[in-house]
Amino acid sequence: MKKNEFKKIMKKENKAFKNFYLYGGFVTLLLVIVIILNVLLNFNEIIPLYAFIVNAVLAIAVAIPFIVIDIKNDKEIKSMYESYQKDGKIPEYKDKTKSLKILLIFSIIVVIIDGFIMAKYTFLKENEKTNTIDTSLEIMTNQGNRITTQYEDLGEFSLKIPTDFNIMSKEAISNKYPTGNAPSLVYTNERGTINIAFVLNDVAMRNDEIEEYTKAMETMYRQYANDIDINFFERNNHKIGEIKFISPASDTNIYNHIIAFSVAGKLRLVNFNCTEELRHEWEEVGNFIINSLNFTEKQD
């Protein structure tokens, strides 16, 4: 009888022998998961080096005793097999499942810790993205056109505006927004097809009311707009409500990217918009402009 056949018989007839490989398999699987996750998270810079080292130490703390137990078990099986070949009797197998159960529990704890670390630093990474401002002043459109911007100081906050955009005249604003909801200030391109509009009035709005206000806007826009997407994030302790949608106009559809926020107890709105035909080329530029929002002072 070959050694592999001997092992099969032992797994079939000896529960402790079978459980050794069962628990050992689970421990191995969990260690592989921890190692792969750890390497991927560190490689993608989701977790810092010290978190990687902590995970590695925990994995080693499980792996070393497991390897020692496995080596001793292989030696015992070899000795049992040699004894069986001599006298045809299967010697008694020492139960090691208690040690493996402890390692299995420890492995599960390591996976939980690893999952907690991953969740924590993934959240911090995402939160860092929403609070990080791209300091570059140039961006390319999808058509390969270079757009140069500069920060425009609006007193309470600043925003990147393309340098070739001009301030729309009050008369042009009245003509473009005839419904009475005209913005306070509009920067526009030469043809008036791409605009950055600001609402800077005295409407009272607290920081903690922004989410409710943004949801109310979403409800209103759903009555006539399409492809609505709503999101919330924070910048310097200011809550930001963000809505993207397509609205109908007299001769075309308009892509809108709006953010709402509160400064000094007043509502502020910024709307990057362009004709739907230009959305593919300018949407990333709009994201670049909106994400450049920078506050002079932090929200109380």
C-alpha cells in the first residue's frame, strides 16, 4: 500500500486524522485570504506601511505554529506508515485538532482585524478624496483641448474658472434665465453654451440643513429632469449637496452639475452647465471645476 492510499484509509476510519486536514484546510484558506488582501491593499496604497506590517505579523503568528504542527504531523504519519508496512497494524494517531481549533479561531480573529483595517482605511481614503483639492490649474477636455483656469475669489469661497470665460452681463442673464430664478453671477464661454452660475443671495441656510434642502431640490427636479444623480460629501467641515441631471430647454437639453452649501448661515449654489451635445467633452472639466471649491474659513 502506498502512503497516499494509507492517508485515505486514515481519513476514512480515523475522525481525528480527518479533522486535522479539515481544520488545516480552513486555516490555510484564511491565511491565504489575509496575505492576498494585505498585499493588494498595500500595493494600491489603501493601507499604510505600518498597517501592512501589523497584518503581516498577525499572519506570521498563525502561520509559524501551523507549519510546526504540520511538520510534526507529517513525521508522525511517516512513522505510522512505516510501522503499518512492518506489522500490518495501524498505530494510534495522536489527536491534534485542539491546537488547530485554537489556530482556526485565531485565524478568524486575524481576518476580522484585517477586514476592520481595510474598511477603516478605505473610508479614510474616500473621505480624503472628497476633502482633497487638485491644485493643478489645467485640464484636458475629452477632445484633447487644454483648458487653463484660475481661482476666482468670491469672498467666502473660491473656485477655478477657465481663463477665457467672461462674466455674463445682467441683461444677458435676464434673457437666459427669464423665469425669475436668475443667478447672481455667471461665467460663460464665448458662445454661451458652457456656464458656471452662482446663486449668492441672502437666503438663510444652516450647514445641517443642506442635506434636507438638496433632497428637496432632487424631488423638484424629478418632475421634469432626467438622469438625476444625488450625492453628499464634506469639504472643510462644510456639508455639500451635489446633484447632476439633464433638464429640457427651448431648443436643446442642458447638463447640470450643481452643488449646494452654506457659508455664514447663507445658502450658496454653484451650477456648472452645458448643452447636452457638449457633455461628453466637458463633463470632466465640470467635475474639475466643482471639485476645486475652496473655503476661506472652516465651518463652525
